[in-house]
Amino acid sequence: MDIQNYICPNCSAPLKFDSKIQKLHCEYCDSAFTMDEIKIIMDAQDDSNEGTNINWKEKEEEDISDDFKNFKAYNCPSCGAEIVADENTTATNCIYCGNPTIIPKTAEGIFKPDYIIPFKLTKEDAKKALKDFYKKKLLLPKAFKTENQIEKITGLYVPFWLFDCEGNADINYTCTEVSQWSDSDYNYTKTSYYAVRRSGNIAFEKIPVDGSSKMPDNFMDAIEPFDYSDFEPFNISYLSGYMADKYDVDSNQSQPRANERVENTIEKKFRDTVTGYSTVHEGKKYIDMQGIDTSYVLLPVWILNTKYKDKMYTFAMNGQTGKLVGTLPCSVGRVLATGASITAATMIIGNIILHFM
């Protein structure tokens, strides 16, 4: 299997995709190239057999333990070090010299994405977003802001499936209408019952479901939405300088999650039309998805790992919009202090009310 590096034609340094200028950029001579320009250069190299492709260094199967059966080893074309990557890796970096490396074979055929949203935000943007994220958290340990260390920041293209479909539904509701009145002798309550039915269809486009078993689904759901107007036809050059994986959860395995999102949306939209009643209870329902179509895309995500008191905390940031999610430590002392403050404030307000009464 071949790997590929994008080399600056002016100084032979590695090229990386620059999210600010949306071009492949050389950090050494400051040259920049569009996707079309670099394609012409790479095609010319291929024609002259002077490309930078090298072959995987395959290990004998009997020499590999069961834990590493799905890994491959290859030599970095820049420093010669041996790098190990799993079978789903599409783009990586040499951990010794930082040379960006792309594995084209993992992005071909059924593994070739239809579209990609290039990174719009930089590593520095991700660092700032993390600091802003915990800046106003009142229950955060004070030392976390000064003692925690960012261990690793990774720009990762995550594989996603986008589902298009039409949802057809028929939902029944049992509703009540309660009215009350009184006369000189009695208080009256009248409850009227109604059978309400809603049926119809809703078209859905580009419902995202991540196709990587490594990525926490709750993190990937939480950093949505992505702006699909930034889609570009897939070009492997965008991966240079970032990490990227091909999917290991196919569209059939991902469909139940898409179905769940469609069902939840339909139920909410239909329920919102049942108004004017005292109570509404959902009854028998039928929901069916038709005309399902899928697209395979790569979406930009920054993964940040920060360490505090020997514990690692992971955050994910949308590499296009900057939306960031993660879990923060909580100070027990601050929780107790906040609770005591609330209790004291409640008692003071209560005493004032009693005084005026």
C-alpha cells in the first residue's frame, strides 16, 4: 500500500493545509498552492516517476501479536522512522519529525468520501475556545485554570454518513379538555375526552451520523450543526497536516441512529400541532422512512486533551464553527459554599417577608 506526502516544489519542505488561507502552505518558504495547482504538480511528478510515494513495510503475520493484527508499519520518507497506524488511518503525522503523511488507498473506492468541509479554525482557535469554555464556570476548581496542562490537540477529519429520506407518519393522541365553574351550592368540573389524529410526511436532508467507533457519539452530536454550504468535492490534499480516519461503521450500521433522530423530530413536530387541550397523551403511532439515500463525508473536529491532577479530560470542538463540548471537574468546596450562600439568602428573604407581614 502506498503513502503520499505533499512536498513544496520550491524548497522540498512538507506542505500542510492552512485553514486560514484555505490552501496548502509551506511553513519554511511561505509558498502557498491551491488544490488545482498542487494536483497539476503531483500529476507531473507521477508522469516523471519522481513522486514521493513509498511503500508500506509489511511485517510477517507470524511476527505480529493478535493486538496488532489490524496495524501496519511504514517508514517516514522524511526521517526514516518507523510509524505504526491502524487499518482505518487515512492521514497522520510522523511522531518523530512531524512530517504529514497521507494513505490514499484508504480513501479510494467505497472509502472515498463524496464531500469534505475543510478546517476553518486553527489550533490556536481551539486553545482559546477551551479557555473561554471554562472561564465563567463558577463551580470549577480554581487551580484548574492555572494548573491544568493541554497534553494534546489533534485536528481530525471524522467520517460521517449523511442521510436523506422522507418520513411518513400516522400518530393518534388522547386529549382532554377540563372546564370548571361554581354556583352557590357546588363546585363543578367537566372533563371532555377527544381522539385526535395527525398524519403526513416530512422530508429530511443530510442527517449526520458519525461513522467512527472511536468517537463518542454524544460528543459528535453535541458539536452540531455543521454548515453544509462549505462542502467541497473531496480532495485528498485537504488532509495534509491533519489526522483522518476512514469509516469503520458502515451506513447500514449507522441507519438506526438516523432513524431515531427522524422519529424524534416527527413526534415533536406532530405533537406541536396538537394545541388547545388540557392534557395530551400520545397513543398508537406508525412511522416509516422511505427513499433513504446516503452521502459519505469528512467533517473537521479538534480533539483536545487536558490533564489535571493526573486525570485526563477530553473536549471536542467543531473545526468549522468553534462549538466546543466536554466535561469539567467540579470543586466540592465551591458546591458547598454555593449551597450555603443560597440557603443564607433564602433565610434573609424569608425574614424580611415575615417582618412586613
